[in-house]
Amino acid sequence: MKAIFSDSIRLWRNKWFYLSCVFTVFLLWLDFSADMDLLRYGEKTEILHLMAEILSGKGNILSLPLLSALPCSAGVCKELSTGAARYAVFYCGYGRYVLSKITALLLSALLSQFVGVMLFGGIVSWAAGFLVLAPAPLVAQRLLVASCFAMLGNISALLTKDIVSAYVIPVVFVFALSMFRARFFFDATYMDPMVWLSAEGLAVPFAILSFLSLTALSLFLTTWEVRSYV
């Protein structure tokens, strides 16, 4: 438990965590700024509808995978390549080390996106002059999808032994899957990454199944790599 707690605390000293929060706010606001007149003169229901469109819109197709992976997805690969993992495993054991890394990976994706969305909502509320909160189902779905991308980043880095892959492959995967679905599987809407963020239809169970599968694979690969190289 001490190792898990230590990695979770270390998250708050991770500059990439804060950069992910800041870029989340910036990119969401960039999409919102195109409708500044609505923000100034629109009704609350109109602004809420616009927020929902932004949180599940096409602007997230490349940004969300990168921002989700940015804080911690390359962490295990870095520690294995530098040898730092050897000392950590010696101190706390294989099981606790792997669990602490997966927990930190999950928390980094969840908290960075949650903080970013809440800050974005705060800025919109300040600009509009009344409280505007992002729809809870969309926020929850965004956090779930972000967790999937964070796990995919960890898996990608471990498979390729390349830190850059933790950031690049989730982005490429989402873009390729979106194009593949648009060209060949028109009716398979659940394959569209943008539908995952909508929290509608099969998006929720598909995202949950993806999260469970990617987490299990991430746990397996992390354990395998740590035992192989430490």
C-alpha cells in the first residue's frame, strides 16, 4: 500500500499531469470560442448543449488520446530503460510495483481530464455569468475513454520498447479506426471513437468492455516486462 500511495502522491509533482490539464482546458475553450456570441447572449440550455457537443465532438479525436497518455503512460517503460525499476521492485516487490504503476496510470488519466473539464466549466461559468456544469454522463464517459487511451499508451510503449509510442500509437489508433469505420463499416457506429464519447447506445458497454480488456492486458504486459528485465 505504501508503494501505491507513494506513486499516487508523486503524480502531483508530475509536470506532464499539469500540462495535460492545461491543454485540456485550452483545447476545449478553443472549440468553444467559435461561438462567443452564444456564450454572451445565449440561454443556459443553449450553452449546456454546446458544451455537450464540444465534449463529444471531433475536436477530441486526436487531442484526447494524447492528453490521456501524456502524464504517465510512458512511466513503466522509462523506469525499465533507465534501471530505476530494479530498485523499486527490490524495495516493494513485483506485485506492489506493478499495481502501483497501473493505479498511478489510471489516476493520472482520470484526474487530469476531470480537473481540465471542471476548470473549463468554471471558465465558461465566469464568462456566462451563471453556473454552467458539463453533463455528468458525458464527463463520466470521457473519463472512461481517457482511461482506455492511457492503458493503450502503456501497452504500446511496452510492446515497442519505445517511450514515444506511448503517445503516438493511441492517436494513430483512433484516427485509423475512425477512417476504417467511415470507409468500410458504416453501420458499426460503436467503432467510431467519437461515438464512444457520446454516452449513447452501445458506446457505454463498449467503452467498459474496452477498459476492462485494456487494463487486463496492461497488467499482464507490465508484469511480464518487469519480471523479464528486473
